[in-house]
Amino acid sequence: AFLNGIIEEDVYLEKSEGFEVHERDSHVSRLRKALYGLKQAPRAWYSRIDAYLQQMGFEKSEADPNLYYIVIGRDPLILVL
């Protein structure tokens, strides 16, 4: 799931050992999506899933920010992340 988070700030990586670009001695890559193990990955994933659930009509609980709920007809649906 962490691979689906979009990175908001600029995060750069140095080239990996064995990766060679012949035109340049040094090369860095800018990340657009989160990598597993990246410190920003959980936050990026949470902000994306939070926006998606609220767009679908779920409401966030005031008591617990990881609890979402929606009432469809007379049936409540509760989702805990």
C-alpha cells in the first residue's frame, strides 16, 4: 500500500551502485511516488487514502482519525485503518 502514496515534497536519491549513466559522473533521481522504507511513505499513503474515503462520502471520527464511517440507508459502515 505504501507504494501508492504520492510524495508532495522533493525527495532525491543518489544513483545505485551498478547503475551507470555514461554522460554524467553523478546522477540523482527525484521520486514522485513513495518507496517502501521511505520515512514519508506512511504519511503519503494516509493522505491519499484519506482524500479517497472522504470523496466517497465517508466521515472521519473526531475521537479517532483512523476511524471512518458512512450510513447507507439504515446500515452503518465503519472502517478502521
